[in-house]
Amino acid sequence: MADMADNPTPAKKLSRRKTVPVQPSALANHQLNLFQGFLANSGDERELLSNAVDLWDNIPRYSVSRSRMNAMRTAEGFLEEIELPFQYKGRMLTAVIHPARVNSKDGKRLSYYPSAREELIEHTLRKLSAEQQAGFFDRPNFRSGVLFSLHALRKELERQGHSLRYDEIIEALDILSLSTIDIVASNADGEEICARSSYLDRLTMIRRKDYDADRNSRWSAQFHPLVTQSIDRVTYRQFNYQRMMKCRSQIARWLLNQLVLKYTQAAMLTPFEMFYSTIKRDSALLNGYRLERQAISAVDDAWQELKNLGALSVITKNERRGQRNKLEDVIYSLLPTYEFMTEQKAANRRQVNSHGSPKAS
């Protein structure tokens, strides 16, 4: 699939195609080795790292909370598709999210958008894919993903402070594989181009009786085509996955991803600026607040959380006011910690090294 920001083209719906088994060559190849090969000084440092994916991680795809979903559902349990405009590299795009329809505990079928829980599980699957013989990249069939057991997935979530029951994990995987997302852009002629795919493009599950007999039985999850494209083109960046998983709020996780992907030349004396209006537009995580000051307070708290987690050393907040002292925007000026600056330099070196490597066939 071509880069949506440059030349958007419709994505093929892979879920209707015949399942293609993961061949040994997809579990060990040069392009996958680059994705799995973090630049770190030790095994302990490597355990802290995962990959952020541009443009996929810029899309506001987990922005509706469970409480908002409950308020939005019809009496029959349906949710409508939701449109979320955002900007990527100066170009306006729209994410259209089609909810999944799954069985609830009481047997009633309800609609769900992927939300905070599903976000954590996707990041955990991506982390697991960095392990040898777990991640796969299959260029001929243009797919990437991970082979995993529910036990390993659950243990990794627990290790990062997010304990979930097996049924909660299975429900989240259902939501990720059944929800679809359209990325809509306009071409040079003003025509709208839409690329559609599931969050997890295909999920291969183990039957319940086999799972009960062996909880280490391996499932297979196929990542969104934009993740596959990123592995193919080496447009991902290594980042401190453990810090991200420690974030208590979604807005803090989103802000951290923005810093990782955009503050690439982080330096102790070079501030990075973000506008509240940009955060509100591109994250879509602040739409549920009734009052603007409540949303701004949530952003303030998120920045402080990132400071407490060792990403930022200085946060300066400047309010932009207009007529009658009306608040028009807030500008945040940020300085990194030495630790975050070092992490970004390592990510830059890794990208340079990877682009200098010959591409696998």
C-alpha cells in the first residue's frame, strides 16, 4: 500500500483471501532483522525498547473511551461509524472508524470502537514481534505480524503493569480484528481516496479445547498494512516502550508518541513546541470534555506525567489570549531530559544504519 500522505491508494481487504501460512523465510529475513535489531548497549536496555510507526501511530485510532461509547450506543447496542479529522505532515486526513460487533458477558451483542485496552494490546503485540521466531515479515504477500500465545501476551501485559483476564484479552483481540479503519485523503484532482483495513488485518485463533489443553498454543495476528509498509521502508523509530506502558493516561501515551516521532533532534537547549489546538485536533482524545479548561488541565497533567517518567526536564506553558482576554490557545515549550535526548540520538543512528543496509528481496 502506498504512503497515504504522498500517494494514497485503496488497501485490499485481506480477510477474505485464503489464509497463507507463515513460511520460515518470513520469520527470518533482512528486513525483519532491521525491525527487531534495536540499538542498545545491553540486553536489559533492549528489553525497554519497541518501535513507533509513522504514519500509523499518528492516527487517532483509539480516541473514544468506554464511557463515551456507553453514552453513544443505541438501545439496540449499535454504534455508528465515527469520523476523526487529523493532520499529518501538513496534510489533512480523516480516520473513519467502523466499530466491531462482539458478544458481551450477558450474551448481548454490542458495538465497540478500539479504545485504551486495545491500544495497550496492540503495542504489546508489536513488542512481542521483536522477538526471534515471533515476528514475521512476508514481502511477497505484503504482510507482517506476530506469532504469540495468550499466556505470553498476558504475562507481558502484567509485566508492564496492565493485568487482564484471558477473556478480556480475547475480547480485545476480537475488537481489533473486527474493527475497520478508513484513512481518507484527497488526491491532486480533489477526489477522495480511501484505504480500508482492519486494525489487525487477520487473526488466527486457537480453538477453545486446544487452548484449554495448552495455553502456550500460538495464535497469529497480522498487523495493519501501514505497519507492514513501515517495516518495508524502515520508517519506524525505536523508543522507550516501558515508559509508554507506564503512562496512566491515553493523552500521555499520545504525547509521548508525538515526541518520539517529531522531536527527533532533541537537545538540552533546543525546545520543542506544541499547541493545545494541535493536540486537540490530532489526538481526538479531548472531545469528551464538557469544558475547555478541563481538557487543558488533562493535557497539563499528561505533560507532568511525562516529566515524572523521565522524558521531559522543563515544561513552559504560555496562554495566547485575544479580545476580552478570551483564551485562544496554549503553547507548550518543552525541553528533554538527558535520557530522552540520548534515546532519540540512538533512534537516529539506528535509522541511518538501517537505511544504509541493502534491502532484502
